Amino acid sequence: MKAPVPHRYIVVEGPIGVGKTSLARRLAERLDASLVLERADDNPFLERFYRNPRAGAFPTQLHFLFQRAQQQAAMNQQDLFASVRVADYLIEKDRLFAELTLDAAEFALYEQVYARLAIDAPKPDLVLYLQAPVDVLLERIAKRRIGHEQLIGRDYLVRLNEAYARFFHDYSAAPLLIVNAAEIDPVSNPADFEELFAAIGRVRKGRQYFNPLRHKAI
């Protein structure tokens, strides 16, 4: 059943393992929305990166950059008012990962390529930032058993989590809902999803926080 919301373009973001893609799919289903995914499995360099970050970082990042730029351009060519859209990434996350994984010379070249692409990304009406501690991320990565993700080290996740926290500390480009995602499962738990969905519907501007109630049997 299609549910009305005040947002036409919703982005779900957060570090690897936090559940952003699963939540984006669930929201798109609920809203009868178009789904925009970053398609990490299409990146032929990603496993190389996880096995040897120094050798694989630059081609991995360029592949993601070109892929995301194409997706954003396609969205701009479509009528954003024709339907609701839900995405599992912000284009700005590309630079976040580049700063985290590239050395100084590679990052300088990346910046030149990014500038040449002149990406004109549509602005979200709402961004959901899912937060969780590193131990929770590691547990969820282990549970979903995606081969190359099992190579992700704790130190990398610590740095990634910190990079996301810094990025969203200063983020003001769109209304932001910061979600404590450590102890909820909005994909499989209907009560968690409905509570979060109601919070999404209430956000109109600024920065808000979602700390879920616990749904306990009496």
C-alpha cells in the first residue's frame, strides 16, 4: 500500500553493515517508490581493495565515482516530481571514502576527475543517517556473509565510522534524521519499522534524532 509522506527524495546513509540498503529497499516498498542503489557488487575492484587496500583503493574509488555520477545524471534527466525516490547513498559519500582510502597524490588526481565530471546531483528532501558502534557493524557484516566483506578489518571500520560522524556533524544540505540503529531491525521487525516510519513523516527541516522505544512483551 502506498503511504503518503512529505518527501519526494529520501536518502539512507551510514557505514558498511549498518543496514542502509535493506532499509532503503523496505522504504521504497512501503512508499511504492523508485529505488536507487549504488550497486557495490558491480565494482570489479572492490574485493581487490579489501584484500589489499593500498593496491585497490584508486581503481575502486574511480569505478564508484563514474557509476554514481551516471546515476545522478540520469536522475536529473527524469522528472523528480513524477514519483518518490529512495536511495542508499549520497554522492558526497564518494569523497568521504576517497579521503579515507587514497594517498595524497591519488586524492589530488581524484579531485581533478571529480571536478571534470561536474556532477549536478538532485538535492534530497530528507537524509537518514544510520549510526551504530563498530562491534554492531562487525556482527552484522559477519551475519550477512558477503564474501569480500568478511575481509573488512576493525581498524578500517573504526576510521569509517569516525569519518561518517565528522561528515554529518557539519551536514546541512538537507533535513537530517540521525537514527540510533544499534538495537533496532526496521526491516524484519514491523514495530521498529512503523516507529521509524512515523518519525520520517514528522521531519520537515533541520536536524532531528531518532532513539527508538523498545517493543517488549508485557
